Amino acid sequence: MFKNKSILRNKKQILDPYWFILPAMLLLSILMLIPIIQVFRYSLMDNVITNKSPEFVGLSNYKEIIQDEVFKSAIGHTLFFTIFSVVFHLILGMSFALLLNSKYLGSGTRAVLRVIFIFPWLFTPAIIAIVWRLILDPLGIMNFMLQQAGLIDGIVEWLSDESTALGTLTFINVWNGYPFYMVSLLAGLQSVPQQQYEAAVIDGANSRKQFYYITIPHLKPIILSLSILDFIWTMQVFPLVWMTTGGGPGHATEVMATYTYKLTFLQFEFSKASASAMIILLISMVISIFYVRSQKSR
Amino acid sequence: MTIKSLKYKRMGSKALVYFLLLFGVIFAAFPVLWLVSISARANGEVFASPPSFLPKVLDLGAYKKIFQDPDKLRFFVNSYVIAIVVTFVTLFISMLTAYGFSRYEFRGKKIINMIIIGTQTVPPIALMIPYFGLMVTFKLYDTYGALILTYLALTLPYGVLMMTGFFNTIPKSLDEAVLIDGGSRLLTLFRVIVPISLPGIVSTGLYTFLLSWNEFLFALTLTKSNEMATVPIGIQLLMGQHSYEWNEMMAMSFLGSLPIMLLFLFFQKYFLAGMAAGSLKD
């Protein structure tokens, strides 16, 4: 009888971990799994929500989206925005981290500077958008300063000129996002074993060689996972674009997210929007497989 | 190389580092200082030519206007209520889940863990359309409930991964001692593990609060009335209503950034830990 009881107890215990993870699993199923299935189903219908009796139309929404010139250009803009953001985030994040790690700084100065350098990351995208709109206003301070410095003549309409709008948005995003890299890279720099540098100095390696042969290899896993995550997130950009240019002028800064948003809430083409959203989701998923792999190998 | 030339070289590189740091400070801080400076002047002085860096006449009228307008204060109340509820619910559920992950071996653990890592990358825009349908169907559209629920989808994956990381660093022998004395699992979690991992909980909580405070897309699509608008949406409304009250918009932006700034300054160490953990599982 005693034995039986312990078997019973064991059986009950097998279920224990599942009770602990149940609330999270339930919520994530309702808020992630079901919506993703739903959006996929929507994307195969002629139209939903406003349409009382939706019909199955297969992949025709996808076909239409892919052939849409605006969507094609939105993919191009998204790629431009994302690639340049990631590259400059990395360059600036690394530069700031190296500067903060400089031996010329006392620990107090370093702490203060670190706080200042993190500032841009602490702001809400909506607020970043509006502050930069003010700074970059044709009559704003940026044009004034550049004119005084003799770098531009006349007034540049940074956000409403087709030739500058996308580059300007990318610049704002670079300003906003580099601290994320800086913080992680600084922590990485401080964990490089000092003996390796000492050994390199004895071997006569200059500081550039030390950087390429010791620092970079040591930081490689951090750089890799930061860049992949940043790529996925930046690709999904919405508030910054929506609140500065709204995708305009014309479609000059249309990105995949603003394109999808407009299809949904301005044109009420819920099924086409779902197809567009599915394309963004699929691209994110493919890249995130690389991310999960890079996480597993750490 | 003589000692003297080495000394010059060192001075030169020191000067270069200081120059670059100064440039960095201007790059990082100028927009922030400009925001504060504009918020403290009369609207007529915003585009004064030539612009002056400091307000010629200090004018806090923009702040006064916001504090005297219950509709605008409501944006802040909404943001605070939602962010605080989301933070506590996320922490509670994440702690339970993290306990399961760090203290048990069970079937499906690896796959579930990978799915959770993967959900961090699901684009909100893909969830937006089904969420809209869901909230309308369940009559949650334009309520706190809609935002609290959907924000949990964004914060839970981080919460679970971060808390699991922190719990894994606590030796199992600690809670086993309590279990042998006849304590329940929940008791060990809340009496033993939670107090020890308080720094980790603070980090996770700060990051969750930040995510919720900053959210824009769901707030834009799942609410419509001004009474439900959060701070980011409130700023957008302000921009639409009278697009040239720049001093007021900047005052609103300053007040909207204040909680995050203060949390950052007071809890810097925890904030940085959360920031690093947000990108890196360890």
C-alpha cells in the first residue's frame, strides 16, 4: 500500500512543472498562436471583418501584393532603412563603447558620460519623432546651424523632400538605437582578459592589431546576436515613420509596416493586409531561426 | 622612438579621445536639451531667428496648460495604470514559469523554450489585424483590458527568459532544504527564490515597464476615444489638433519621458542588466 501511494505521488508530480508554466502558455497561445493562425486564414480569403460571407481565394492576395509597385518599393525602403540602421548602430555603438572604455577616463567621468550616451535610447518612439520634426523643420535649428557652418545653402526640407526623407529617417533611427549596442559591447569589452592584451604588447602588436585579433573575436557572439535581433526589430519599424512622414512624401518612405497599416485602417482591405503581414512574419521567422541557432550555440 | 615623442603621441591620442567624447555628448544630448529648452518658452519664441539656445524669457505656461487640463492628465493616468498593471502581471506569471523551467526537467521543455525565444521576433503588425477582430468580438475594444492583454504578449516572452536566467543562477540546494522540511513548491518560490532574485526581478520589471510605456501600434489601433489614449497617442492627438503648439508638445514629451528617465537614474545598474538581458540570453 505504501508503494502504491508513492507511485501515485510520482504520477502527480510529473504534472507539476506543467502547472507552473500553464498561465504563460495559455496567454501566449491566445495572444500569439491563435492570432497567427487567424491572420494566415484571413490572408487566404477575399475579404474579412467587413465582409459577412468571406470566400476562400487561395494565394491570390499574395499575388496581388507582390505585384503592387508600392509594396515593392516599401520592401526596398525597409531594406535600406534596416541595413543602414544596423550597420551604423554597430559602428556608433562600438565607437562609443571603445571611447568609454578608454584608459584616459576616470571612473566618475565614465559613469556620467555613459548616462548621457544612453539618453537617446530612453525616449519613446513617438517623442523621438516629434522632437526631430521640430529640429528638422525647414525653419528649425538644424537648417540654421548647417547654414551658419556653410554646409548647405538655402533651406532643406529634410522630411518632406523625396530625396532626403528616407536617409533622414534612418539617421534618426541610428541616433535612437546605438546605445543598445554600446551597453552590451561595453560589458563585452570589460570582460576581455587583460593578459591577452599584455601578451600581444610583448609580441609587438600595435593597438589596431590588438583590436582585430583580440577584441573583435571576443565580441563576435555579442555582435552577431545584437545585429540579428536589431535587424528583425528595425525591419518592423512603425511609430517613427508613422509620426514623422506617414510614409510620404508620396510613398518615398513607405515601409512594410506602414503599407500594411494603411491597407488595414485606411482602405479596409483586411485580407490583403493580412497577406502583407504574413510576408513580414515569414521574413522575421526565417531570420529568427538564425537567431535561435546563434543563441543555442552560445 | 624617444621618450619625448612617445609623450607627445600620448597627449595627441588623449586629445583625440576628449574631442570625440565632446562630439558624442553633443550628438547624444542636443535633441534632449533642445526639447527641454523649447518646452520652457512661449510658443512665439520657438522659431525665433536667429534661434537662441536658452529661452529669452523663461515661460512655463506650456506645463501649466497641461496640468490644468484633465483631458491631458488623463493620458498620463492611462499610461501609468496600464504600464504598472502589465509590469506586475508579467512579473508574477514570469516567476511561475521561470520556476517551472529552472527547477524541473520535463517533456517538451526544449521546444517550448525555443518557441518562447522565437515569439520575441513576431512582428506586432502581424498581430494587429487579428487583435482588432478579437477585441471587437469580445467587446474589449477601446478599454484598458485590450491594451493590458496585448502588451502581455510583448512582455511575457522577455519576462520568462530573463527570470529563467536569473533563477538558474540560484543553487537548487537552497530550495531543496525547504522542500525537505515539508514546505510546498509555491512557498519555496515566494519565500526563498523571490527574495534572493530581487535584483533580477527589478531588472525585468523595469524593462517591462519601458516596453509598455513606449508601445504605440496597439494603442493606436485598439483604442479610439481620447479618454483611453496613452501618452504616445496623446502626443499624436496634440499634433493633429493644433499642430503648431510646439512648446506644449515638447512639455508633454518631457513629462512623458520623465518616468523612464527617473527610473533609469535611480536604478541604473538594474536597468543596464535588463537592457543586456533583453538582447542576450545568458
